Amino acid sequence: MRVSVPGCHATGFILAIQPLVAEGVILKDDAMTCYSLTGYSGGGKRKSDLFTTLCALLLMKCFNVFFSF
């Protein structure tokens, strides 16, 4: 089975598993599922700004960018 004009999520998944299929770690006949989420929509500019700020704060926490005072 082939995927026609896959989006970025499908392409990312295919590219991620292709080496595993090539090496026989995953069989070509194996059933695969990929659960993927992305972004936000319909919230307008205010929601977008809030989301961007929250994402920035989360990344800062993940990479320990906060400073001690």
C-alpha cells in the first residue's frame, strides 16, 4: 500500500521507520499506527500569542534556561 501526497506528519513517520524496515527490525507487513497532534486553530491572535508564550516558557523549563535570583 502507498500513501499519496502525505503531509508532514505522515512523511516524518515514514522517514522514521524506513531504516527499521530496511534492516528488518520492522517487517513490511507489520501494522503500524502513528498518533500525531499539531498546533492550534480557530483561537485568533490572542490565543496564538498565549500559546506561543506558554510554549516558550515550557521550552525554557525543559532546557533549564530559568535563572536563579
